Amino acid sequence: MSDSHDNCPIDSAEVIRKYFLEHRAKIIDIAAFLDRVDRADGDGASDYRIQAMREAIRIAGDLQPERARRILELLSDPSVEPIEQAPMKGAMGAHDPESDEGG
Amino acid sequence: MAYIDPHIHMVSRTTDDYRRMALAGCVAITEPAFWAGYDRSSPQGFFDYFRLLTEYEPQRAAQFGIRHHTWLCINPKEAEDPVFAREVIELIPEFLEKPNVLGIGEIGLNKNSRNELEILEAHIDLAAKSGQMILVHTPHLEDKLKGTKLIMDAIESDGRVDPGRVLIDHVEEHTVRPVLDRGFWAGMTLYPDTKCTPQRAADIIEMHGTERLWINSAGDWGPSDPLAVPKCQQELRRRGHSQETIDTISFNNPSRFLGQSDRFSAEPLVPTA
Ligand SMILES: [Zn+2]
């Protein structure tokens, strides 16, 4: 962990009181989204984004610090060299291991 | 309390947005040149855009007492054709004379391609030669971590631009530490779906402190919120942070970084309308 300069001035009970309902809603949204992928035709479960989301959920549930940073790293392209040509302008939100072009 | 939104694309926003920002306390903004949502068909399209940023938009902002500043470049999304991009870069020097131009931006990478990197290096060269500050756009989503590193490497290997005169924008939890550790300034962009929410920006402030860090809305033509900075101020208040912390992140830090250019001002401006 980096140096903490100005930690959260409220205690954990207050953090939970203020934020629990908002995040309770978000986790149910995620569960409902995964249910929706399963109910829909096709092989959504094997999509790299869904696989990455399952791994991200595992990180969110572990007891180690900096879960947000670790999930963002999990979702990042791990390569280091520039790619030959931009294939599109947008981004997908998770790294597709199949797309690796050795870059 | 007055605030500065140091990254917002007002060409994509309405005059009503200016009004609401002024009501919420906005006194100054900086508007980097960016991708307009479509590729411009000729360098002339950029010439007109640079005129808009340096002539028309400052007047629209002044109607509400907001000081408007800008950064010029060809953005990385239109840099995949290096011949075209270099023609646009040639237009920039004459606009650097305009009184509201703070530097080169928002330059950087989008998909981390070789052509984008070549044009990034050309912009760094222009900034170095003309003594300009730099505002950096980092890539989206899965491309951000790699692109942020490539951009910092490019600036450092050029070696002529002091990292203290470069702000690297759109940092998140995985990029904020490397950016600050390498001596650059870092910006957090408050977006509804991607980048940072006001809550996560407040978390990052709690974990990493306020040194060389600012917040912005990057409001544009996509899902974004021109009032994101005051909403983040409200989030910090909600957690009991001091007014000093709030002022540091939303006024004093941007003033310090941007004040390295004597063209920047956040002094009160009487609305012209
Ligand atoms: Zn932008």
C-alpha cells in the first residue's frame, strides 16, 4: 500500500451506513446480468469478458487490499510493445487473450 | 467555493451547461483539442476547430464569467494516418500565439499503435521546441495501463520536457501511483460509466494524497457530466473531508499546475452577458 496521507475521516460503520444500499443494488445487478447471459442463446459463458468478470468477482471477494487496482490490472492488456496498427477506435473493457499478436 | 474544471469539451456542450457550471462555482476551465466523434476529412477541418477553441469558445464562456483556456493538437484517435496528422501539427504553431492557449494536448495514445506513438513523439517535439506544457490523454479500459507506461516512456526518453509541466489525465487505481512516482501530475476524470466515479476519486485521494492530483469532468458529447467536479466536492464533504482538501483538489492544484503558464487565470471575471 502507498502512504496514506488523508484517510477516510468517517469510520467503517459510517461508511457501511452511507454506501451499503447503493452497492447492494450493484451486486444484484451483476448477478442478474450473469443470469441474463446464461438465459440468452449462445455460448456467453465462454466469452473472454464474462470469464474476466468471474475472475474479477473472485478478487472483489478476497481479503487482500487494493481490490480495485487488482481488478483493473486483471482487465488490462498485459503486453508492452506498441501494436502494428489500430484495429478500431474503441476498447472492449477486458483483454482478449485470443487477440494477442505477440505485441 | 470557486472551482476549476481543467478538462472539459465545451464545443460539445450547450450554453445552458455554461450557466449551470457558473452557478455551481466554476470560474475557469481548460478545453483540450479532442476527437469530435467523427474523423475530420481535411486539415482545414482542424484549422476551423482551432479557431473555435481560441476565438469563439472564450467569448461564450465569458458570458457567464468563466475563463476559458485551451490546448491544441491532433488527438490520437485521428493519428493513425501519420501524413495527415503531420499536416495538422504544422497548423499548430500559429495558434500557439493566441492568448488562451496553455500548451499541447490532449495528446497520447488510443490503441497503443506504432503510428499513434510516432505522432505522440512529434507532439512532444513541438512542445519541447516551443516551451509548451503538455496535457496527456491516456487510453481507455484495457488499453490504459500499457498506454500510460508507453506515454511516460516517450516523454522521458525525449528528455526535454520537465514531468512537472506534464499532466497525465484519466488515471485510475492502477495507473495513479506510477504517474505520480515518475514526477508527473495526474488527473482523475469523473465519468458515469468508465474512468472514475466521484466515490472512487475520493478513495484515490484518501489512498494517495492530494499532491500533484486534480479532478475534471472531461464533459463531451458522450455520457458525461459537466457538473462532475462539484459532485465530487460533495462526495468529499459527505465523508467529512476538510474544506482545505476540497479546495486543494478542485482549485489550488489546478491553479498551481496551470499557473506555470502566465496565460492562465482563475481571477474573477465579470460576466459579459
Ligand atoms: Zn478529453
